[in-house]
Amino acid sequence: MPDDEHRGLEASGITVRFGGVTAVDGAGLEAPPGTVTALIGPNGAGKTTFFDVVTGLRRPAGGTVHFEGADLTGRAPHERARRGIARTFQRPEVFGALTVRENVQVAAEIHAATRDVPGRTRADRWRRRRAARRQTGEAADALLERLGIAQYAQCRAGTVPAGVARLVELARALATGPRLLLLDEPSAGLPVPASRSLECLLRDLAADGLAVLLVEHDMDQVMGVCDVLYVLDSGRVIASGPPVEVRSNPRVREAYLGAARSPRSPERGTGPAASAGGRHRLLGGLGGR
């Protein structure tokens, strides 16, 4: 059995009800470090609700959420964030009145001020935190450069294109130094070149040891990037495993793709996207959208 820090996310038996409607029905999945895990399903399948449970925004009627061996089921969102869980949303949530750079720097400053730091004395730990806070501007600049949106650094976040705002939110999540990154439809609003580059970035983050869990509506969006694919339908996980095997599963084709789907969508690739390494230019014509 792997030690706790290598166990990543383990969600089991998650059940969420809204009145008499069961939105998530005993669903579970694992997202270990060093992998990209995808959760797909048709609209209304319960994907975002499942994310809400993992991040503590919604209390489940049943089930448990463990991360790195710790039971987080009853923990508040800020406690989960301090344990290394970060998330983006289906609709980008940015601070519109702040600049793009300030959005990312704020997240870096909060992380620097609240993270556990080594030190033999309280004064020593305080000095280390203060030093980390002085470096948050540089950290923000590096993330904006890596995501290819450095030219928007001084723009108000509320005025940038939707695709750029989505990348700002991703940069802000990464500024918290997460060990588990949850992405809700991260490719929405991105042109194809930027979407491909995002795949490379996610592969590189996983190669660095991060556990990446993303939700997508379109199976084609995840075929080229994920290691393990889960399919949610009517709140239940109906299939899981390697993407190519899941795609050919008859239950998945019936419930998600549709038995009468024709013509078949072209494959976007069945293996992990090649790692680009270093910087990632995700712009790809984004500013014109």
C-alpha cells in the first residue's frame, strides 16, 4: 500500500440529493499524484456537483473524501485548500477590478502567509514567510509567462477575453502550490492551438508529481491528455480505466456517445499529449476571441 502522500485523492460512495432528486449516486474515483484523471459525462450528469463535494463547497448525503490519507469529508473549503487542493470553475471566477497580475499575486501572497514553513522558532518561521511574500510578484510573473498571458499582466481581469480569464484562474490556482488541481472544463473558450498547449502543460504538471483531475463534457477533449478516464451518467460512475478502453465500452457508447451517433467524431489522439517542457504558450489567437 502506498504511503499517505502518494495516495492522492480517494473519493468513495459520494451521494448528493436535491430534495427528491439524487444528483450524485454513490460515485467515487481516485486521482493519484503524477497522473491526469478525467471525469466526463453529459450535461446534468453530476460532474460539477461531485467537484463541489471534493472541494468542500457542498456537503454530501453520503460518502467520504480522503486526500493523502486524511479524511476531509467534513472539512471546510479553506481547510482543504491549506492541505493542497486548488480548483478552477466552469465559469472563470476572477477579481474583475484587479489586474491580471494582481489576481495571481494575491493567491501567491495568501499561500505564502498561510502555508506551513520549516523553522526551529516562531521568529524563524515568521522571517521565512516574510521572505516568501516578497517573492510573490516574481512568482506571479513566472506563471503568467508560463501560461502565455504575460502581455495581459496590467489589464483589469474583468476586461480580458473569456479564454484569457480562464487561464488567469488557472495561474491563480497554481500560485497556491497545490498537490491536487481540479479543473472544471478548462478548455472551454480556448481555440484549438491553446487547447493543445494546455494539454502539454497538464502533462508537465503531472510529471512534476501533481495530481490533476479535470471535468469535461466532450470526450474528445480528454482523450489526448488523461491517463485514467471516468464516465459519470445520471450521477453514477458507469465506466473507468484507460481512455481507449472506456471509449469502446458499450455502456459508455449507449449512455454518453449515443448508439446512433453518426458520423463518428474524428479522434483527437489516444495517447498522452507530448510534453512541451519549459514555458507554454497557450495564447494561440486567444485575444481575438
